[in-house]
Amino acid sequence: MNKSHGPAFRAAILDLAKCPACRGRAVITGVFHELACVQCNASGWVTAETGEALPLEVLVTQLSIRLQAAEHQIEQLKRPVPMFGPDAQYNENNRRGPGATNYTGD
């Protein structure tokens, strides 16, 4: 059964691109000081398809989705990678050396 009205069940992920006017910095250099970029609502992001600024409610949701994905990726990269082969044997204590220390064969 298709949904005919009301809010979406899930937030749609939009393709974002850096603002061409401010190059993603959210500010434009004026004569004496920096000004908020009008083209992207001082966010540095626009829609990739049309180049238009996003409404603030949509922008906050899209940036939150991107932040959560980046944090998830960082957490995955922080996990230690299990070692296999000679590296694992060299770094783990095998209790074969004198006094049950690690023997590496060096």
C-alpha cells in the first residue's frame, strides 16, 4: 500500500555540493571583512542537482545524517584490526621464551 499524504517515513538523503560562491566556507570576503554567503544561507552547502540553498530545517537534517555517518566510519576505523600470519605470532606472547616470555626466533 503506497502512502498518499503526510510526512515521509524516513528522511531522504539529498546529494549536497559545496557552494560555488563561497567554496564551502560559508563566508565571502568583502572589502574590509567577511560576509555571510547569501547563496547558501551561510552553510557552505547547496543541492548538487540545482545549486539552490536548502531550507534551514532540511539543511540541519542533512548535515546531521552526514555527521552520524562520518562518526560511524571513524568508529569503524578506530577498531583494532586482528592480525594474521607472522605479524600475529611475532607480537603475541607465545610463552616459549626463557621465563615464559615471548620467543620470536630472532
